[in-house]
Amino acid sequence: MLRYVIKRILLLIPVLLGISFFVFMVLHLFTTDPAALMLGQHATNEQVAALREELGLNDPVWVQFFRFLSDLVQGDFGRSLMTRAPVLDEIFSRFPATVELALAAIFIAAIVGITVGVVSAVKQYSVFDYFSMIGALLGVSMPIFWLGLMMIVLFSLKLHWLPVSGRIDIGMEPVHITGLYIMDSILTRDWESLKSALLHIIMPATALASYSMAIIARMTRSTMLEVIRQDYIRTARAKGLKETVVTYRHALRNALIPVITVIGLQMGVLMGGAVLTETVFSWPGIGSRLVDAILASDYPMVQGSIIFIATVFVVVNLVVDLLYAWLDPRIKYS
Amino acid sequence: MAELAKATVETAEIDELHSPLREFWRRLSKNKLAMVSLVFLLGLTLVALFAPYIAPYDPINGIMEESLQAPNAKHLLGTDELGRDILSRIIFGARISLRVGLLAVAIALSVGTVLGSIAGYYGGKIDLIIMRFMDIMLSFPSLLLAIAFMAVLGRGVENAVIAISIVTMPEYARIVRGSVLSVKENEYVQAARAIGNRDAAIIFKHILPNVMAPIIVRGTLGISTAILETAALGFLGLGVQPPDAEWGTMLGSGRGYLFNAPHLVYFPGIAITLTVMAFNLLGDGLRDALDPRLRQ
């Protein structure tokens, strides 16, 4: 197992190198001259040429790439053209918001998805099964940003139950410990902040969760249906065990293994979906910052956030793979 | 003699009944949801083709005095901030969504099929290089990668097609490679090689026709992904640019009027959801009809 873990971690290196190379090349080959962009419209050609020299933009591409890479390894992602702040600082200041949103979404998706899937399987062809599968179909077909907008119209504008946007009411931010508001407010027993944070996160997290929730519900339903027909379930029933014990102790436990992989894979999907959800709800995470950066041609920021998000995505997928191998002994470490 | 003739006719009828295409159609037409979706999509295609004749108003030039009207008898789905008829814009939007969806999948599928079959057929170093590259592309969340390409290529509908086809291509390459691997050792492929066919001929004539089923299914489902991603790019302001009518772009600009005119965001979203759902259901139906073993 340890060998396998080490091997998998070492295999990350070429992938991460590939990601950096890819992003660097794509942005450098095709974007407009960053020197011209930094100096604005009124700069003379001489000024632009001087800045190009200063920034090293006249060096061969591979020299530029290695300089970029060595900066990257030292944690220097460059400076944002918009705010002049170091890109990495901006990413770190916004990352907790994205993590909090993604975690809340995966939590909702897993709880609701598994419950709906189990009940649908146990009561196959019932009215509940019928409606929940329609719901699942809607979940994979609806654009999440539209679902978000519809929720805002209903819960914020018509019913006035939930706030339209943001992460917490102004001035309510809890003491900074982890950067996750819900966690921090629980740790500091700041119940007012907790309430505000929960009210703010519920809509974006549910919207973001919708797609994954549908996938998890479908997956749970089909694996449960498969497991229920197995011999050991019949044996458990024949022993005279109660139906709930059979369902939850015998069937669900075995059905959950593939479901857990799906949940893990959804974690990555959520990182991508966060771009849309954060934009809809003005959630101050990396996703919304990335969109702003693109619209403003702030390419160091674009480059940094894309590399950062892709790295997180790759690492999360690796952790899921390893967890899966650990959970299911049938998996070969090859 | 007459008996024999009758028997022959019967066998012929049975043969015809069991021809693969008929069998496929028989299975597909039993699936009500898939058929409803097919009819819906054919209808939508007609609407898109004849948009200028069907749409009641000009989708680009509105009437300012009639801006932000709620749905009424004159404008069935209301008007937007520039007084443009929303129904007309949705009708014209079908053109963009269908075109982008079909085109992006066609490009991704063709490139993915070529790369996947080369990787699967030749194996070895070529396979390793191609698939490593695909793995790197798959290590980005696809929407994020599409956004990155839009940042580089610039906004607009053509670039959206390019971005979406690039980011979805690796998945097709993977499926094709897997299928090619599974059939390339079959006897008919070896026979084709033995009689001296060129590699390209073997791949296109003997291998690909036998691995089409999963590709067609994936392609149909892929159209819904492509439409969703086009809408997402449009919504973020990176895809189709105003004043062109595209469903996602309409949602993006309607977002600013949630308070006083929420109807701006109702209908484009419904249009996207129904279209994507139809492609999903049709894809599921095709999967069941083409390969009964895959039925869920």
C-alpha cells in the first residue's frame, strides 16, 4: 500500500508539470502583449519595448517557461495586473470561500442523493421513485446558474427568506481560524455569525449540489437494486432479520462503495461548477475572481488561478483514488 | 412447391424484420421518452431552420417603448430591457444552441476518433504520448478549461465551438481507444491485415464500424454537455456576445433585472433545460436500443 501511495504521488509530478506547461504555452502564445496591457493605451512603442525587455518577454519561450516554473515552485505566481497584489495572496484569501462552498455542496449532495437513492430502490416503481427519478433527470439537465437564479427569485425576492448574495452579513465575520466561516463560528461559539453564514450558504450550496445530487441518487438507486437481488440479502431475510436491518446493515453498506467513488469524482466537478455558482451569488471565491480576471485580461491572475484550481482538482482526485483503494481491498495496487 | 414458396417468403419476412436497423428502430420506438424527445428535437430543428419565418418580431432590434413588459397578448413571453420580443429571441437562440452543440460534438468526435483509433491501433509509444496528453486535459474541470481557452481565443460563437470541442475531445478519444483495443485482435481484423490492407483502411473499414455504438451514444449525450457549456460561457459573458440571441447570454444579461422583470430569466432557462433533457433522454434511449446489455 505504501509503495502504491508513493508511486501515485510521484506520478503527480509529470501531470502537474504538464498542466503548468499547457497553461503557460496557451496563454503566452495567443494572448495580447502583457507589456502593452500593463502600460495602457497611451504608452509609446519605446516604452512598451523597454518593459518587454525588463519583463524578459524577448527571451526564447523555453527560457521564459523555466523562469516561470522556478518562480512557481518558489510560490511566486506573479502579480495581478488589476490589483497589483501577489496572485498567490489573492488566491489564498479567496480559497477558503470556495472550499467552504464545495464542502457544503458535497455534503448536501451526498446526504440527499444517498437517501433518495435508497428509498427509490427499496420502493422501486412507487410514486416516490417516479418523482425522484424525474427530479434526478431535471438535476442533470438544468444549468446550475439558472437554478441559482430561480432560487434567488423565489426565496430572496418573493419570500424574503434568504439573502440574495454574499457569504455573511457585513461585520458578522467570525474570528479567523480556518477561514471557513461555518467552522470558525462554531469554534468560537459565535452563534449569530453561524446563523448568518448558514443563511448565506444554503442557496449557492444547493444550486451547486443539484447536478451531483442527481448523479449520486441515480448511482445509489442502481447499485442498491443490484445488491438487493444478491443471495446474501436473501439469506439475511431468511434468517428473520428486520427489513430495516437488511436494508441498512447488509445492502447499503455494500452498495456504498461505488457511490463513494462517484462522490469523490463529483468533488472535482464542483470545483468547476463553483465558477458559475460563485458568479450567480457573488460568492467571494476563486471562481468568481477568475471570471473577473478574464474579463479584465488580467492574465497573471488567470494563469495562477487556473493552475491552482487544476492542481487542487488533481490532488483531490488522487486522494479519492487512494481512499477507494483503501476501502475496497479488491482493488489491485498496480 | 407452393408450400416451399410460402416458407421462403416467410423466412424473407423474418430476415427483414431482424435486420439490425429495423431491430434497432423497433427497440427505440418502444421507448416512449426517447420518442417524445426525438419529436421535440426534430420540431426544434425545424423552428431553428425557419426561425425568420416563425419568429413574430426582429430578435436584434427592439422597440424601446415596449421594454421590460411582462408576458402579454402581444409579446407572449414578454420583452427584454431593449424592448426585444423574448419569444423571438428564444426561437433565434435555438439556431445558435443547436449549431454550437452539433458542431462542437462533430469536431470533438472526429478528432477524438482519429486520435483514439491511432492510439489504440498502434499502441506502444504513440499510445502513451497521445493518452498522457489526453490525461492532462482531463485533469482540468472541463468548464474551467473551456473558460481558459475563451480567455485566450477571445469571446464569440466560433471560439466557443472551438473551446468546447477541444475540452470534450479527450473523452471521445478514450472511448474510441478502448473500443479499438477490444476489437483489434478479432479474426476479421487479422484477416483484413493478412490480405494486405493498409492500416487506414483497416481502421476505417473494419474496426470503426464495429465500435460505433458507444460512440453514437456518447456523442448524443455529448450534445447536451456542449449546449450546457455554451450557455455557461454565454452566461459568464465569455461566449456568444450581445446583441446575438443565445440562451445563456440572455440569462446573463437578464440577471441584472431580477428585481423588476424576473420573466427575463424564466424562459431561456426553460428552453435550455428542455433541450438538454431531450438530448439526455434520446441518448439513453439510443444506448438501450443499440446495446441491450447496457440497459440500466
